[in-house]
Amino acid sequence: MLVNAKEMLTKAKAGKYAVGQFNINNLEWTKAVLETAQELNSPVILGVSAGAGKYMCGFKTVAAMVDAMVDSLGITVPVALHLDHGTYEDCYKCIEAGFSSIMFDGSHYPIEENIAKTKELIDVCAQKGLSLEAEVGSIGGEEDGVVGMGECADPDECKMIADLGVTMLAAGIGNIHGKYPENWAGLSFETLDAIQQKTGDMPLVLHGGTGIPEDMIKKAISLGVAKINVNTECQISFAAAVRKYVEEGKDLQGKGFDPRKLLAPGTQAIKDTVKEKMELFGSVGKA
């Protein structure tokens, strides 16, 4: 059974660890993340971007697959199914499809409109028992065609959104999606500290977890980050393992072309990456 992310993140913030959101892209991805969470007895958040939702035939298909898989694999750790960077319209589609958590990314709207739409979604989510993530200040990099440079959020605007009653807050602190460029200046812990001081117990979210050095991740967790999003890193490790299999000619041996065999090394690579992240974030054994 899917749960919303509120309890797992409240516990994480209080316990000074973070829960990983691992974006899913297909069946193998979902299975790898769920099995690893169960093996490590860790809570987990499955993230679904609009692009991935479309690729997997819509949010209803995704919710049905995740629901059935949690059941079939006998998953007992807390699992939240979360819309990542949702538009206003997508939020309603996911609420209808059976997601247990949504992110409304209103960061590109003027702050007044971001507040109005967030307020409306808070009421809808409260009625249905879903958790809601909001965003202030754009996260850099490319996410479904939107390219940003990694701006730092205004701590006062963060407080305005946090005070509305959202479950968790994604605030830009110089982080970006995808691979980090060589001239990246690093995370602004000053901004993060100021945001935490104004938002108190609110679990904070770090987007773009791929490529941030481990010491920075640990420092961010110590300053109130309770949810860290990972996507690119799993994609890179998946691709490298599948490439190796093909380059070694294994797809030409026996029934090596069978997709179950072809994708097995990639799936294992996702599991290894997820395990590494859960250990770094401190969520192992916290289910």
C-alpha cells in the first residue's frame, strides 16, 4: 500500500537523515528501487516526471504498475509515489490516478500566483490524504525542457510558501539537475541555513542529487534537508552496464538478446546505485 511522504520525512528531519526520491523510468527501474528499499529496510519515494509518465503510457498506468508491484513483491517498507515537478494540470491528473504525493512546481509563476495555486492544491491534498511539495527559486539544469542556472531561493518567499501548510519545500540553493558543469560554484549553505531558520520543522528537499560531493550532501542533511532526489546517476550507471554487456558481445551468445537478459546488468547497476545513496543519506534500517 502506498503512503504519503509526510511521516517518513518528519521522521527523517527529526533523525537527521534523508529519504531518497529515485525517479522511475520503466518496469525495471521500479522493481530495482523497490527491491533495494525492502532489502535495506529503508523508506523510499518513487518520483515520476511528466516526461516519464508520458513515456509509461500515462500516470494511471504508472500508479497501477507501482501498486501491483508493491503487492507482488511483498514490499512492507513505506513507499510514496510522487509526481516530480508537476504542472498545475499534472497535479490533478496524478491525484486522480492514485498517486500518494505530488509536487507542484509553481516556481516560474509570480510569487502571488504560486501561493494561490499552492493553497488550492493544499486543500485538495488534505482532503485526500496526500503530501504536497512546493518549489521556490528555480533548480538549475534541464528538467523536461526547462533550463535554469540554479538560482538561490529567497528565504522570505520560502517562509510564505511553508506557512501555507505544504508538507515539504524544495528550495533552490545553487543545485542543478543532471551533470554538474566544471565551473559549478557548489551549494549555498548560507541560503539553506537561512531557509531552515525561517521554515523550522519543514522538511527541505534537495533536487539534483547526482554529482553533489558526499560531504556537501551530509552538510545539507545536517541543515534540514530530509528528501534528496536522484535520477541522472541511476540512468548513467544503467547505461554503462548495458553498454558493457553489448560491447562484450553477450547479446550475441545463446539467448543473450532476450530483453530480460540484456537489461539485467543495468537493473543490477540501478540497485547498486540506490544502495549507495541510501547508505549515504542514512535511511537504511529506518523503515
